[in-house]
Amino acid sequence: MKIPKSILIDPDRNETYGIFAVAVSMIAFAYSPNFGQILILTYYAVWLPLLFVDYRRFTWKLSSAWLPILLAAYVCFSVFWSQAAGISARAAVQYSSHIVCAYVAARTISVRTLVVGSLIGIFFVLLYSLGVGGYALDTLDGTVNFVGAFGSKNQIGFFSSLGIFFCFAFVVFYRRNWLGFVWTAPIMLLSVYMLAIAHSATSVASLPAVVGIVSLLTMTKVLSLRYRRVLFIVGAGALATGVVAALNLGLLDVVLGIFGKDSTLTGRTYLWEQGWEAAQQHPLLGYGYAAYWVQGFADPERLWAEFYISTRSGFHFHNTYVETLVEIGFIGVTLLALIILRAFYGHLSKVVFGDWNADSVVLAGAIGLMLIRSFFEVEMLGPYFMASFIVYYGLFKLSPLPAFRRRRVAIPAEDERPANGRMPAPI
């Protein structure tokens, strides 16, 4: 039995396989710490073999991916100055292979397939956590919150907010008939409920901002290119003015108070200060990729003790850029910031300064969600996170695929004229 290549790598025909692969990836990102390596191996199994199906699809314009390739190489080279070389080597290989999987996904599945697969995966992730139950003490704010099968309310909040956003995106842009309302309704209700009981301020605060951005970009469809540019400039100026006003007039404290936070963000600013001080020891290159939070080293042991982290693992500086600065220095944080901004602005500029495209609107919203969360969480520096998968997927999607078509072979007709004098019919 011969399987056609198109049902595996053609974005127009591989919807079934693509949805399955994304759903599996979502479950692996969520619960690989719970179920071990089997989920990670499954994640690799649905993406990496596609490299051998049609190598031309993945080597065409590979140079456009120079920025992620540079970051992956830099992370691998950090082994040579890492204070825990073995840990850095293993983590660097994992992170690099994670980027490769996102690259394969961008070259093989459409944005609609990504959205549908993510929704199915999110449904099973949240349903399992709801079945497991479980509450835990948040050491940062001292509250007890629902964490499900995770160890953090912020992870429940992340998958819930992503489920709400993708439901919104699917209904607005990708729904083909009324059945779209039917099967997304349970996912939306479950996501809203889980977000409410998790009490994740980061997820609750970031979701309205992203939905607002997507709604604004959607409305620009009816505007001409000239007016889109004007709206973008005015909107960017209003946003900058609003941020400055919030900082100077104390409005930021009011907003934080709504979510039960204070000006210290319940201890996060102290962590940022500690991370900045640690980064001053190795400002250019850092301690090495994944080489700071290592058991036995003085500084992480002290912070684990101060925040009552008895497991002495699974902790970070609650800021992607501070964490990156500590681990791989100024060079590393510059590369990662350029990747995030390039992915976000690339799709934003497609909508504002180019031909309006629903895929770019959805990806700009999804990457924008990760951009907001990056100031409070660390989800794009490590492997096996949905946040980093979406950002790299969006970045690679900026390079359009060529139309791969089969060659047509001309069959020559015979020159001999038949006995009855009639020419043969053309083939």
C-alpha cells in the first residue's frame, strides 16, 4: 500500500494528519513531566519523519530561517562556557530539535489546521486536569489555587486563555458551517471555567488585550491600505501615551489591584532584581543554557529556600528576558527578542501594510499573547512549550511556500499516418 505524500505534507490536503499531530503535540507539551519520555518521543514521531517525505519542501529558502538557526547554534555553543556543561548539552539538543519540529509544522500545515488541532488538544488537556483536580499554594502571592495535573496555576491559565482565543479565531475566520459553533462551544465553556478557577492574573489580563488587537485588525479589512497605515500609527501612539500615563498617574496600581496584585507583582520584582544581579557576573555570555537553576549551586539554593520550593526544581525568574540574560547573556537575549519581535511585527505588517490576510491576523494575535506573557513567564526559552512552538511556527510562516507540482511528461505521437489516411487523436 502506497501512501500519497500529499496527505502528510500538503497543507491543502493533510488536514486530518495535521490536526492529529498538533493535538498530540499539545498533550505532550502539557503532560510530558507527568508521563515521561513517551510523550516527547510521540511528539518527535509526528513531525521529524516528515523531513524524509519530500526534502525539497524543507530545504527551499532555508536561509530565511537564519535567525532561529543562529540562536540554536549559540545555545549549543554555550556548552563551552557553561557551569553545568552536561545539562546545557542535553537541553540545547532538545531546544534545537524543538525548533526543527516547529519548522516542519510551518512547512506542512495551514494555520486553520493549527487552530483546530490546538483546540482538540486543549480540550483533552483541560479535561484531564479537571478530572485529576488538585489545588496548590502559590508561593508568590500566598493564595491556594486550582492547578489540576500541573504544578502551577499559570499553566492552567495559559491553556485556558489559548483555548478561548483559538475558539474566537476559529468561529470568526475558519468556521465553514453552523457545526463550528456546536463543537467549539464545549471547549469555550471549559476554557472559561478553568480560567476562572485558576485565578491566573497573567492569563486573565493578557486575553482581553489580545482579543482587542485581533478585533481591531479584523476591522481594518474594510479599510484601504492608506487608512490602515494611519490607524496603525494613531493606535501605536495612543498605546504608548496610555502606558506613560498609567505609570505616571498611578493607574498601573489600580489595574494591578483589580487582579489582586501590588506594585511588586507579589514578589516578581524581587526575583527580577535577583536575576539582574546574577546576570552581572556573566553579562555577555551568561552561565550557560539551562545551567543556572542547578541543585547544589549557592544562588539557586538560596532562592528556592526563600520561596519555599521544596522540590528545588521547576522555578524561574518569571520574566523571559531576565531568565535569558542570566542563562545565555546579552547576546542570547538579543537574539530571542529579535525572534519574538520579528514574528509579531512580520504578521502585523502583513495586515497593516500589505494584503489583508486572516492567517496573519490570527498569528499576530497568538504571538501577541506570548509576547505579553513573556514579561511575566518563561515559556519561550525552553523546549516543549506551546508558546515557543507557536512563535517559531509564526516566524517560519513569514516565508511562503512555493507551489510544488508534479512534472508533466509529454508523450510523443507516432508520425506514421494510418492506412485510412486519418491522423490519430491527440494524447
